[in-house]
Amino acid sequence: MSTVVTAGTGKPATASSAWLQRFKRLRALGLLAIVLAIWQVVSTFVLDPSTAMLLPAPTAVAKAFWELILSGELLSLKREIVAFLWATSAIPLGIAMGWSKVVNEQVDPLVEVLRPVPPLAWIPLSILWFGIGDVQNQFIIFLGIFFPVLLNTIMGVRNIEPNLVRAARCLGASEIRVLRRIVLPAALPQIITGIRVGLGVGWMALVAAELVGANSGLGFLINDARTLLRTDIVIVGMITIGVVGLLIDRTIRVSGRRLMPWSRTFSA
């Protein structure tokens, strides 16, 4: 798009395009604003007080959100971060399984037996093993993250163009050098995709684990608020789960674009 120069200043007239971009961003929030307005009117003027308690107005939800922010009760990311660090062990294992037939033949049956078991099915056993607390929650999150990262890493290694590996070997590259210079960069988009999927599953597993086996966190907060009939806190917890999940996903996408500017996987 050509740049227009304003008369007398010699500066490019980019203000109009900037305002246009801001308008487009605000327009994207139009539906959300309409939904919030309808929600406010219905909760305030349509529902009777007893029913409105089950669907509090957005203003009441915002007030509860601010109170929980000040008290620090909305922080659950520490458990996911620790579990994610443990789950990164899936990356070297996935590279080994995708690269070596011997490793894959030995490990794949065990993986395929454990992978279909949902992380939530491990909750009763994990409570018996670790008790109620951070370690138990981190174990459930680890299971949610590990297998998506592992499978995507394996597929990323197997989908590498064979001619690239042959060319590197013909030029005298060692196996370690082939893995470091060819395999890892080529498989990185798929690995990042696995991390993106795994963190999303892990976040859902975290909340589910906290609902059953925790004395703090978002899941515990939602369940505790339910028993007290604090639906405003329940809604705050649900919104926080969605917003944090969105932020995690956007962070992975931005990191993917910065790490792999050549890849079209995270260009959108």
C-alpha cells in the first residue's frame, strides 16, 4: 500500500490507517459487548432475586474477580510450569523413537498402552500415591502434556524429507550432526505444535485435578464456591480458565513465529 505524504509536513499519513486498525479490533469485540449488555439487563431487571443469584450480573462478577485478584486465589500456573518442565522429556524420547526403529519397537507398545488412559482416570491412584497437594496435581498435568508432545515429536521426525538426511550423510555429517542440524530444525514446527496442544490439555487436566484432589487453585476455588452458592466466583473461575488458556496458546504461537520465521505453521 502506497504511503501518502501530508502537505506542509512531509510526514507519511499513517494516522488514518492506525485508526482503521483500532476500529477493526474494537469491532471484533462488538458481539462480546452486546452479550455482556444483555446479560447485565437480564440479571438486573428480568430475573427475580433468587434466580439472579444463580446468574449474577457482569458487574458482580467483575467485583468478585477484583477481590480474588487482591487475595491471590487465582494463581494456578506454578503447577503447570513444573509439570511442563518434566513433560519436556517427551522431546528427546520422541526424537529417539522417530529416528531409531529399535527404540520405537521397544517403547511404542508401552506408550500405546498408557496413552489411551485419560489423565483423569489416574486421579484416584495418584491421590493414593502422592496424597492431596501439588505433586499429585503436577503428575496429572504431566500426563496431559506428555503424550501430545511425544506423538507430535515422533511424527515431526518421521516426516523429514529423506533426501536432506542422505545429502548430509553424503557430505560426511555424523549422526549427531545430522540430528542437530537437520532433524531437530525440521521437526521443530511439529514439536511446537505438540507443546501447544499438550499445554492446552494440561491446563484442562489441572483444573479437573484441582476439583478433586487439591486444597487450592482454580478447580478447588470453583468447587468451594459452588458449595457456598457463590456463583459469581464460579463464573470468575471459568472466565479465568478460558483467558489463561488463550494467553498460553498465544504465547506458544508468538514463540513459534520467533523461533521459526521460515515456517508457515504459526504465520496466522
